[in-house]
Amino acid sequence: MHLIHVYGKKYERGSNWSEPEVLELLQIWSDVPVQTELVTCLRNQHVFNRIASTLRQKGINRTGDQCREKIKKLKLEYKQKTLRSARYYELMERAQSNRSAATSGSTLPLWGGTVTNQVTGMQGSEAPGHPPRAGEILEIKTEVMSSDDEAVGPPEMLYEFGPVDEDDEAGAAEHKHTGPGAEENAEMDGEQGNAHVVCSPSDCSDQNMTGSSGAGVSPATAPIVMRDGGSHGDQEGASGSFHQRKRRRVGRGGDGVLSNALAGYLSWQQTAEERFLALEEARMRQEAQAEERREQQEERRAKQERDHEFRLMSMLTKVLSSSHGTEEQSVSTSRETIPGTSQTLFPYLLPNSAKAVPSMLWGDQTAQYNPYLSRRGNSMRLKQGILQEGYNQYHANKHDENSNPHGIINLGTSENKLCFDLLRKRLMRPDMLHVEPAFLQYPDWKGHSFLREEVAKFLSDFCSSPKPLKPENVCVMNGCGSLFSALAASLCDPEDAILIPSPFYGVITEDVGLYSSVKLHHVPLYSQPTGRDVRPFQLTVEKLENSLKEAKKEGLNIKALILLNPHNPLGEVYSSEEMIAFLQFAKMHKLHVIVDEIYMLSVFNETDTFRSVLSLEGLPDPQRTHIMWGVSKDFAMAGMRVGTVYSENRDLVQALDQLGCFHGVPGPTQYQMAQLLRDRGWLNSEFLPENRRRLKEAHSFMTEELKKLDIPFLHRSAGFFIWADLSKYLNEKTFAEELCLWRCFLKHKVLLSCGQAFSCASPGWFRIIFTDQLHKLKLGVQRIKNALEELQGSSVLETQRTASGGQDDSRGTARREDTKTVDECKDQTLKTSSAQTKLDTIHIKTEPVSLADENFAVINGQSDIRSESLDSLIGTLRQQIHTSDWLEKHKPELAAGQDPTQLDVFTDLLGKARK
């Protein structure tokens, strides 16, 4: 029995309450009778048991302990002002007012009614509502349980009003024996104001439940003693048992003694509750502080370990670069890189021997080549995006206002979370719950015909096509990512390349390269307008031409061009003239054009007009133009995984049909999407206008907050994001500093997307999502502000340290350089693509920035060590090796019987270290 009780406590504390259940609980708990009984009773378990019983009658299965624990938590949140609904505050304030009324002493607890301290039948000039005479006191009579009463339940409490003296018992005896005159005596008692009311403090009897069915009798107006049953015979029995009751004499000097005692008890109870809440709040605060201290200590420990490891790697890089001294090696050492790609700052750490083929990740992660997988499988397994670290932390520590208020807020994933109420209402209609046998069978892999017909009609209307689009040109797959992958496989051969302006949605790199080994060749767009540009990050045909020429010089075979309109992450909406110029450029060079218009209905400013490619009178090259759209963004349904492509190239549609078995959409989902696309009344009058209104409102809030923080941004009116410039918070205009800033945001529990994830050529840009609930946006903005204030404070300290000069200055500079080296090196990966260890180096075009490394001067691709000699570096490295186990922890996997000293990577280093 004890084990069951303990298990129940755990279950009760861990139960989750929905908002309707909480509202129902507060509605019952805040009523005057319940508050009155809670105030006056010594133990309140029976009260919460009856609250639970009432909830069960309403279909809410909760126990009394669960109700009590939830009320305690709500009271604590009300005191801390963290309740999540205005309705909660109203009900809590109502309970407070009812409790105050109960403590005034004007009412007594009854479940379902109240007993006033007035006598029902008053004499003379006493008016209702006036206090009783000084000689009247409140007397509580307790029944003596007979054997029959024990079988029925606990004893009842008799509340008697009016003066009590010794003559009452004699009157009661006379009442018992008068026989036919009993009725008359009862009436006389009523006239004299001696009204007796019996009520049960532990059960919901008919007498106490007044005003519901009319069968009960109000205790406040009952002229005679009443029992369950209420018949004349029962009244006679009650009169017979009257002499068996014991009276507890309270006092004869009026009601002052009892009132003072009751007021003192209520005051003590209120003080005890306030003390308990204060102690509970202090305990929670101490736990939060302890957890924060623990996280800070763990973070400092991990950072110190990383600093030490990468300090060694930095010195290794310098030594090896000096010993080889070739131009190609120097260029690869000093080149600006984007972390998370397959290039590396340490190409010489790989052995030349074909027998040893390690694949390693430096920093926090160490992953070895797995012999059970192919080279392609190992490449897939080890591929880590720049944001993967942040998303891993986010999924392990998601913010929840109830269960995890200190978790990470995600302002980095482009999802529309503003219209769930509209979608839930529409998706729960009966027409969405239809199932046919065809939905559960193998479909046409291009999509069911009914869905492709609705897609063609939908795109014809909303894209303003000059003529109706044909359903046979439509292909449906499980998301636009699958469409990118299938289109790359159908249009390109392995190692072919596709032009794409950068910055761009970074996942496209994996979409086209993971299966098909197709590369992306970037067309860099810069934050500062150049040449004939009139706005930042402007795409022109001239830039496309220059990038195409560069790709051909590098030996790349360009097969297609990807255009995002509206653009992600810039929010740019290209005009019809610009799109026609891009399409004509592609036609001239015989390039396919993949136009992603997934945000076409998410343009929320009336002054900005989106024109789809399908609205053009005639496409320059219709056989090479393919338009994509999906429901993830415009319908705020990223989890439904439905994407479509429209192409007049029937051969391409046939090729996509062969790949559809890998990327199909379930039949019931296709039916639901067809129903939504068919319901134009709901789309045009309810969903789309309200969605645009909410997008505009959330965008306005976020832009105003960025203005308050003095953060520059691109003011665009499409998509779910704002492209913001945080470069002024970088110590140096490098991607390493940008990554450091991104981690600072993550440390403050807010996840953003840095420019590196979008292959941005300008360090310091971030994408901030604004399509979330207002209270989360406010909290996210506050955390961004806290992170920036911390950075500004550290910058002030660095400035003061620099101004102080001397040895402290040199040490501070060394620490900054070490930190920079850490962040530059942490996310670099070593990738092995063949038995001869081939390194794939990706060239990143960046805006002209100055390299801050004090030890290198880069002139025409040549690196020259200036401030440190080779001997001093080797001496420092020897000392570090003796005091560290880094090489032991990170040594590469060797073949059987192989001597690590024979590896070319360490031969020269070990020879010089032994001298």
C-alpha cells in the first residue's frame, strides 16, 4: 500500500494539465463556498477530493492530490506573475477576493451554499443583514456517532445560531414529548430566532447543495433542524436523537470570543501560506542558480580544454608550413574557410601512405573511418553542417514555458508558427477524415491524379498564369528538398555543377550533393553595392556571367541555375524584368533554371508585388524552366511534407516519376492537400488574409526591436526572416569571429542562423526568424540583447587591458589570438575520398578583409613567418607535448604493425624535436 501511494505521488506531480482543464479547476476552486471551507477547515484534503469528483463528472479524471498540487503551482506562478493566460489571472483574483470575504467572518463554510450569521426569524426591529445581539453567540454541536451512524459515514457538524443556555435542553425534551404540539413549538422556535442548521463538512449532501435542483433546503433559511431525507418521520427521529448530542460551550459573552479565535486562526493560516510560498520560491531560485553555476563551470572547463588542444594544432600548422614551404601549402594554410565543409586547415596531418586512411573531426568531435561503410557512407556519416552543433543542443533543451522555461528558443528554423489555430480548425472538419481504398494502395508516383489536378488549378489562379496549367506537367513529392535532389539527379551527372547566388538556403547543398554528387558554384553577392548595383546583395546578369566564366576556368561543367524568389534568406522579391533577364541568360548558355517559389504567398506588404515565372506570357526556354512550390511555408505546414514541381518537359516529368517511389506522399495526406487547395473560400477569405496580417504584425515587432538595439537589417516584406547585420560586434571581420558570436547567442539560450550556413560572402550577417508567438519573440529578443551586452562588456575590458600596455597587453593579445585560432580550427573536417587520401578544397569568395594573425603576412599567396622563429616554435611545442596527452587522444588509426614515427606527417617534426 505504501508503494502504491509513493507511485501515485510521482504520477500526480508529473501529470500535465491542458488549458481547458486548468480553467475548469480554477472555476471550481475560486467559488465562494469552496474558498470559505478552505479558509475555515483544519485539513483540506476532503475539499480537493470533492473538487476532483466534480471534475470527473465533467470528464476530467484527476485526483484530489493532483488538484491540490496544481493549485499550489498556480498560486506560486500568480505570485511570480508568470501565468500564461489573462483568464488565469482573472480567476486567481476572483479566488483572492472570495477568500478575503471568507476571512471577514461573515460566512461559514458550506459546500454548495453559505450560512449567514443572521437568525432567520428575527424579532422586533432587527433588520436582515444587521449583526446579532450582544448576547448571541455561535455554538457548534457535535453529534455522537451511534452504531448506525458509523456505518453511514463520519459525524455531521451542527451549526446553531442564537443564544444558548441551559433551558435549550429542557426545550428540546419538551419538543420530544409534546406530540401533536411539536409543530407549534417548532414554529415558536422559528419566531424566537433559534434556528438550527445541520450541515456536513465532508460530503455534498442535498441540504448543502442549494440552488441546483430545488430539492435541497438552504441552511441559511431553514427554520428547524434538518437531516437527509427531510420527511416528517425523519424530523421526528431527529428530535428523538436530540438528547444524544453533546454541546461544546463557546462562551456567553456574545460572538466576540469565537470571532477573535477564528480571525486569529485565519491570520495564522495566511501567514503560513505566504511563508511556504516564499520558501518554495527561494528553493526554486537556489536550484536555478546552482544549475547555472554548474553549466558555467562545465563550459569553462570545455573551453580551456579546446584552447589547449587547438593551441597545439596552431603550432603544428606553423611548423609544418615552414618546413614544406611550397606555395600551394602556404595558400591552403592562410585561406579563409567556412567551417563545416570538407576543406581543412591541416592537410599535412594526413599520412601519405595508402594503408592508413583516417577520417577525423578535430575539436570536440573525433570520428574514425568506419570499415563497414563505403567511402560515400563515411562521407555522409561525418558530414556536419555549421549549425548542427546548435540544433543538437536545441533538441536536447527545447524551451517550454511550463516544463522548461530556461530552454533554448529557436529563432533559426524557418517555420510559420502563427496560424496553428486556423489550421487545426480546418483540418478537424469532417471532410478531412475521408479514406478510400486507393489511398492505402500504391499510387501513381507522380501523385494521385486528383491532387495534380488541384495543384494545376491552384497554380493557374494564384500564379496568374495566362492559360490553364496542365495536370500532366505536375509532379508531387514529399517536400521541396526531395524535388531538388530528384531534379539534380535527372538534369546533372556526378561532378557537374549548378550556379546559385549566395547567400542561399544552405540545405540545398546537401539536397543536390548527397545522392547525386552534384556541386554548387556560388555567385557571390556582397553587402556593399558595387558597380551598377543599387541595393545590397543585388543579383545581376553581369555577376552570373562572371561566375560562369570562373567555373569554366576551374573545369566545372555548369548544367543549371537555381533562383529563389522570394529569396531565402534575403527576403528579396525579384521583378518580372529581372526574372526574364535571368531566364534569357540561362537560355543563351543552354542552362536549366530551377525556380523555387515556395514563399510566393508569404509576401505581406501590399506595396510589394510578387510575379511568378508562370505568369509570364512566354518563357524564353520552357523546356529548361522548372518551377517549384510547396505547402511548408505558405500553408504553415512544414510537417506535411508536400512539394510540387511544374515543368513542360515531359521527359523530365517521366524521369521524376521513376524516382517518386523514394519520395512519395501518403495517400491520405494527398487527399487532405487536395481538399485544402479546393477550398478557395477558406483560403481567400480566412486563411491567407489572416496569415498575411499576422506575418506583417510579427515582422513589425521584430524590426522595431532591432531598431532599438541599433542593428542594421534588410527591410524586406517576404518570408519568415530578417537578414540582420551584426558585423559591428565582431572583433575582426572573419568567419571565425562570426562563429564565436553565434555560439555566444547559443550560450544565452537563443538559436540563430549565421551567415556561414548560407555561404554568405560577408562575415557578420545573421538570419532571425520572426514567425513565432509574441511572448517567445519577446523572450528571444531579450536574450539576444543580453548576449550583445555581454560582448560589449568584454570589448570594454579588452580595450582597458590594451590601454594598460606592458606584459599584460602581450598576454591579452596572445589569448585573443589563441581564441581566434580555436574558433577557426574547431569545425574544420578532414575528409578521405580515396585510398590515396585526396583532399577536396572548396574556394570561398569573400569580401576583402584583413587577416589578423600577427604571425603571418600574406603576399601574393605566399606566407612568411615574421615574429617567431622555427626553433622557438619547436621548443614551445616540445614543452606542450611533454605536458599534454593531446597526441595520445587524437592519434590516427594505424594499420597492424605500423610505426607511427614513420608517418610522413610526424617525421620531420620528431627529428627536429629530438635534436
